[in-house]
Amino acid sequence: MKDVDTFPLAHFELAFRSSDCDGLWFGLSFPQAARPKDRGPLCSGPVPSDLPEQLRAMADHVEALQARLALSSSDCSGATEVRG
């Protein structure tokens, strides 16, 4: 029997599926996509053993950025796009 747990992640969805035979896998989907075929999963794979540490580091980073921005007194307008 497979167990699936899903978690919202901004406008994405992170799903974890576990089974005795296959172990633990993740899938990242975009459920808000206009076309069903674009909803995902966008990527998937086995969950690495250090994933909890990676997610905690990401959460700590986001919280630090939010705190820094909250202290900022600059008045900005317009949208910001993240580009890698």
C-alpha cells in the first residue's frame, strides 16, 4: 500500500509517496496551471537522506530574508521576479 502526503508550497504542491517496496519519493507539481498537462509533476525522484536538512536551511533563509525586508524602510513599488 502506498501512502501519499501533500503540502502546499506557494503556488506549487509538494507530494511525498512512500511504500515498503519503493521507499520514499517526492513530486513537485503546479496544480494552478491552466492546462492539465502542465500541472505536473514538474520533477520527481527518491527523497535523499539530507532532504529535511535542506528544507530547514531553505526555511531559515526565507525567514531571514523576510526579517531583513521587514526592517527595511525603503518604499518600493512593482513586482520583483526571481531569475536564476
